[in-house]
Amino acid sequence: MTDNTIVILGNGISGVTCARHIRKNDPDIPITIVSAETRHFFSRTALMYIYMGHMKYEHTKPYADDFWEKNKISLKLAWVEQVDFTERELHLAGGEKLSYKTLVLATGSKPNKFGWPGEDLKGVQGLYSYQDLLQMEENTGKIGRAVLVGGGLIGVEMAEMLRSRNIPVTFLVRENGFWDNILPVEEAALVGKHIREHHVDLRLATSLEEIISDKNGAVQGIRTTDGETIDCQFVGLTAGVSPLIDIFKDSPLDTDRGILVDDKFQTNLPGVYAIGDCAEFRSAPGEGRKTIEQVWYTGRMHGETLAHNLTHKKQVSYVPGIWFNSAKFFDIEYQTYGHVPAKWTEPYHSFYWESGSGKVALRLLFDQKDCILGMNAFGWRMRHEFFDRAIREGWKAERVLKQLSSADFNPEFHRQFHQQVLDQYNRENGTAVKLPKRSFIQKLIGSRA
Amino acid sequence: MKFLQNTGLIFFLFGLLAFTLIPFLGTYQLERSEVRKQVKDIHQEAMMEVLQPMFGTRYASNFSFVRDFNRYFDTYNEGLKEDQAWDKVIWDDYAFPLTKASSMSPVADAPLLFLVLSIGLAVFGGLLYTLPMYRNEPAGIKNDGIYFSSMKARGWLGIITGTYLILFYIILYWYPEYLTNLVIMVDPISLLLSGGPASQWFLYGLIYTLAILVMGVRMFRKYKGNNYQTIRTVSVMFFQLSFAFLIPEILVLFNMPWHDFKNIWPLDYSFFYEYRIEGMLGSGALGMFMLIWGIILILIGVPLFTYFYGKRWYCSWVCGCGGLAETLGDPYRQLSDKSLKAWQIERYLVHGVLVFAVLMTAVTIANYFMEFALLGQATDQLHSIYGFAIGSAFAGVIGTGFYPFMGNRVWCRFGCPLAAYLGLVQRFKSRFRITTNGGQCISCGNCSTYCEMGIDVRWYAQRGQNIVRSSCVGCGVCSAVCPRGVLKLENGEEAGRVNDMPIIIGNESIKVKS
């Protein structure tokens, strides 16, 4: 190893983006990515599709296998047992040691467990890693019912996976609405309704008391805090994830919930950085942002930014732009741009429209000056660029509503909702916002302008 | 519902079985009168003599009949070739018409009964299977279990299906005399439409059209709620039924040349062949219109429509090959190869075929104006090589037979010269692109997996880049299967169509000078 080697621990989106961008900026610096999960980078968000038979594992790999060699990024399939920060060495299982000049920690997360009785039984698991997927395949082979605990995005993914194989699913959600710490009441209800449409037994305001074992140490049922017992052979724990930092617990590395970093992803140790799910900012990277960002997109941005700093003299701070995220709840796609909390108070005000089908919805949140702060869209694809700009520039409500058609990202010939939205907006606000006119020629050639 | 579908499947399989067995029915006996009817005047005398031993013989199967026919016929020709008597050699194919004329099968007595039992049953069963699909299920992506399916993921069912298709095409193109009973079976329909008896091409056209119609219905079910897919499927069903099947036959009824008005050179590679040109020139005003319309499509239609809408206006909305690929082939779209290697091969092959087609046509036209002097031999040679290698083997056998092995667009992707021409326009001068929605891509791979043209869509999407590729036929499935609403097929301003995003939207840390 030459003495300027960069070692990246973890080959998820953060670590891999970092590696790719380092290579873009510097054609020579040695880069090694270490992971025990899979040899090649795959898309974690696509794990569900392997289980559902939409894709095979190889389809979830964003880069061809020869990409890494072509770009001189060496891959090391190994489990790291310990990091010796003073000697700058990784201790790999099997005794091998790997030295580094710069270490990037991108170890990701693990599913939360909250000390439920029976949480380590056979047939009880979370879903985060490729190994989890294999285990789920094994655990759900011949089962009569599955129970999911915790109503987040992984929970709904697991529900969809299980339903794709016609496995009956009971879904316990502690809160009164689905994902209602993130979604406003109406949106949470919309998603809940759709989950039920897919024959999932969704139990809101229901918590897990314990997981019941059979005589072989496998799950045979659960009991809720209401005392109800539900027979099941599989329990999915989907109450969020937390940083995977177990091997750093008794090391000089400063950790709290995650690995503590500053705005340049620098940990307390020189030459050691942390990005992605496992990093915890000492102070939030922006107003309304969390100190731990566990989203695909933020992982990617962390990687981009750190790679820049590792290859440039002039260092930059991590400055995320307008927040955005997306998800899919069975058939309903969700996109959000900007800042829409689950609850808000005056003088913020919102506009909410839902289609008659109950599967399409739009939420716009405005501040006291009627400037847009954020939006949620359900079953309605929206242009990222449009809302990024509208929110950054603080467009007024009427301007946003008038131009909604140009934000529409639904496929061609899709049903148009703009007029319906305007009708409701005008009714509620006593305004007269009109659809912009498009000439026949513009329509014919599909011009947006 | 499951019961109805299973019944449909059984009907379909019975229909398919009947279709497969019908060629083997009946006995064959050659009559002098039929030779007189089917054979050209100049060959009458020779053929009567050559086939002398066959007259009055009753053959138990088409195999023995065709074997004897070929033996006598080939012996005759070989003898002439040895004597260098080239002008006496009979190049015409009489095996098919004479076998058809000699058939004494029950099919000839009750063609409609056999039609109902084979194609009819298959169509009915197919509809019974597809119509109830996804009933009482919400609209959405229906790709569950595709990679567990033996049929759709190169399992044994897929291998059997592919093998069956390949064999069918080989027999259809090169040994149609074995299919005579099936052709006799569809004679009544042909008589009704064109006033003449059916050929193997009529039989092929009929099942091709029915396949598009039935599997088109499947598309409506599968992509319920996606208007782009629905309207596009209606379009290919319409163009196949009317332009490719009914109108050409009706033209024949009115003594016009068989002509498909939506087929464009160089896909329609024989458009400038002498017999086609003569046919059009000899058919009055309508014939003249065929010629001019065909040339307008080549010179103005293709560039103009492709500029505004991309090549999809043709490949996935109008074209017959595309129509079959998008309906019958839809279950196999995920089997296309996405590797860089495949892309390299594709570029060489498809443009190679385009060059071949252009050269062949240039020679043909030159030959036409030179009044068949110097280039006559070369033209015939080129035509037969192209017809065999590209027109039959590539477009037919590989193009469709390989659906279950290499996906549904093998021909369109690697071989179609018109697709290459449309692609050049699409790549360099068009308003069409697949827009990537900012930074929303999660690299899941659904788009690439379900791209029938083998485009690694994700490669662009995850970089925030629009997809501008010559091969994209605009089927819209990448956009449909995207779980995060990242892809949209669009026609728009040329500025910004090809874009590069070093840092994807949403990250303000790094200011990239552009």
C-alpha cells in the first residue's frame, strides 16, 4: 500500500459515490472499498424487488462488474473486526490488516430493536442488508401469517413484498396514522387506506407487547399491548434504523447515536471521516434538518461533498439544498420537496387537494407571506427542478398554482389534475387563478413552454 | 377467476396442439390438371415429364409426397446444371403450390371447422386467459414473480416456446410445403378478403395480426391506468389490423398490388425492386400514389416526425414488427442484454445492415435505369442474400424466435435498417428525450431491467442526465416501472436536451463551473 491510500469502509451509496467522485477528481490516488455485505455495490432500495421477482440481484447493481477495475477502485470483500486508529490499520476477520492514510467510514445502519421480549427469536428480523433479504427468503418460505411492527417506509416495503407472495400480513403501527410523524393527517390517512386496499390488516394505535416463541425457539405469534394474540410465523421489525457503529464503541472515535462529525464530515480523529447513515452531525446541516440523515439522496450528497474535500485544497462545508425525498406505498408514489412537517402552526397555512379516487393528492405549505415552503405529492409525479426553484425563490401561492402544469411529470396522456386543483384553490381562497393557455400547436408538439 | 383463466389456458393449448397437428393430416395425390393449373406455361412440358411417376400415386403424408417431389424435381435440375444448361433450369418454387393442390385432407372439406378448432380455440382461450387478468386489483406495476417464471426468465417453458417459434419460422420461410393444410384452412378467409386463395404469407399475416390483437388486450390489463401504454397499444393494434392486414388484401381484391402503406424502406427492403416498381407504375393513380407516398415517407416523413416525436412515432406506435414486440413480446422485454458489449455489437450490426440495405437498393435502382444490363446478376445475388440473411433469418427466425431468449426487440435493436435510420435522426436532430427528474433516482434498476432495447437507462438517470439514445423506441415502460417518478418521455426544446450534471440537484456544497 502506498502511503496516501484512501480506504472506504462500506460499499453503499455514500461510500461508492465518494469513491467515484474521488476518482473523477484524481485519476491516481489509490482507493479501496471494504465491505462484508456483497462484493459489488447494489441498490439497497431495490432489495424488495428481488424478493418480489421483478429483478434479480445482478440487476440491482448500478455499475457493471468491470467498472471498478476500469476505474482503479479496488474492492475488498472482508469483515472489519476492529480499527486501529493510531496505527491507521483495519483488522480484518482472518487476521489480515489493511492500512490507510485516509479512512472514510460509511457503515450504514441496522434495524432498530427496542428490547421487545422475543425480538431475537427465529423468524424475527429487520430488513436492511442483503443478508437480511436472504434471511427473509428463508424465513417466509411456508408461513401462514406475517406481522410487521413499526410503520415506516421499510414496513410498507416489507408488506408489499409479503403480499406479492400472497402472505397474509398484519401491520402494527403504534401511532394513530400511518407514518404520521412525517405525514400530515390527510396524507397518512390516504396511505393507510391504500395499504388496506392491498389486503393488509393495518392496526393503527397498536403496539407490540411481546413475541411468543414455540418450543423450538421460533416465533409462533405476538401479543399486542391490548392483550390480543396474533398467530404468525414471521415478524418484521421495521421501527426505523440506527447507525451501525458497534465496532467503534470502545475506540477513540467520538460517537453518540452515530459517528460525530463536523460540517466537513471530519470526525474527532485526523484523517478519519464519516458519511451517510452512520454519521451524526454535531450541529444540524441546515434549518429544519436532522443531525442524522438516513436517506439515499443525502448519502449521495455526503459522498459527493467529502470526495471534493479529499481531492481539493479549498475545503467546502456540506450545504444541502432544498430537501427532497420520495417513496412508494404499494402503487402510490410519493414525492416531497422542501419543508412539510406533520404538523404546523399559524401563520403557516396549507392547501390540500385530493382526487375523487383518493389516490392522488397534493399538499402545498405556505408561510405568512403566502410564499411556498414545501409540498407533498401522492400519485402525482412532480418536476424536481420546478419545486427546487419555486421553494428557493419563495414563489407566491398563486404563481405556483398557475404554473402547476409545467411541474407535472406524469407520463404523457395521463389524466390532468390542474383544473381540479385550481377550482378548489379558487373556491377556498376567493381567487381567480386560471389555467395558462396552450395553443393547439404547442399541444401537438408537446411543448411545455 | 382463476378457473376461467385456467380454462382459457387449456383451450389455448388445445388450439395450439390442433394447429401443430393439422399439417400432418390427410393424403396427397398429384393430378395432371393441377400441374397444368399451377405451373407456368414455359415449364409445363418439362414438369409433366419430371413428375410423371407421381401421377396417380396416393401418398400417405406430406413428408412422402414432398420427398418424392423434391427427388424428381432436383434430379431434373441437377442434370441440367451438370450439362451447363442454365437457361433450362427451373428456379421457380413449385413445391408449395403443387403440394397444396394435391392435398386430400379433411381440412379441405371443412376448413372452417379446423380453423375454429385451432386458431379459433387459441384466440378464444387467449382472451379467456387475458381478459380477467388483475381483476379487482388496483392499477399499478404488475411485475410480481417475473423472475420466478419459467416462461419469462429463460426456464424450460421459455426454451420450449422459443424453440417452437424458431422451428415455425424455419418451416414458414423455407419449407412452406409442409404447412399446406394450414394454408388451405385459411383459404375461405383469403377468398373473402382478396378474392384469391391463401398463401403461407396470408396464414402468417392472419396469426400475426391475431397475436397482436389478443396480446394487445393483455397489455390493456397489465398497464391498466397508464394511458400512454393503452393508447400506444390501440395504435399498434389498429395499424396491424388495417394497414398491414386488411387493406393490402382488399387492394388485391381490386386488382392492385399488395401494399402496406405504413411500411417504409429500408425495412420494406423490396420497395425499389423491379417487380414492385412495375406493379405500382402499372396500377394507375393509386399505384402512383403508393410510389410517391412511399418516397415521401422515406425522405420527409421519417425526419419530420422523428424530429418532433422521436422514433417512437414509428417503432412503438405504428410498425408491425414493433407491434408484435410490444404485445406478444412484452412478457420477454426484461431479457434484453444491457451490457456495454451488447451495445457495441448492436451499433456495428444495425448500422451494418443499414449500409447493406442502402447499397443493395442503390445497385437495384442503378440496374433499373441501366435497363438490366451490367448489374442484373449482381442485383439478383444481392436480393437473394439480403432476403435470406436479413429479411428471413434475422427479422423472422431470430427476430421473433429469440423473444424468450434475448428479449422482444432483437431484430429492432440489432438488425432493422429503418430503426437505424430513425435512430440517427433521433440521436442528432430531435426534440425527443427521456427526461430525468432531478436527483430523485435511487438506482434501483427497474428501468434498465425492463428496457426492451437493452439501454442501461439507470446509467443516465442516476447521474441526473437525460436519456438521449438512438435505439430508444419510446415504449415508455422505463417510466412506467420507475418507483420514484424519475423518468418522463418528452418532446421539448432542443436546448438542454443532452445535459451533464457533475453534481446532482439538491447539493449546494460544491459550485461547479459550467
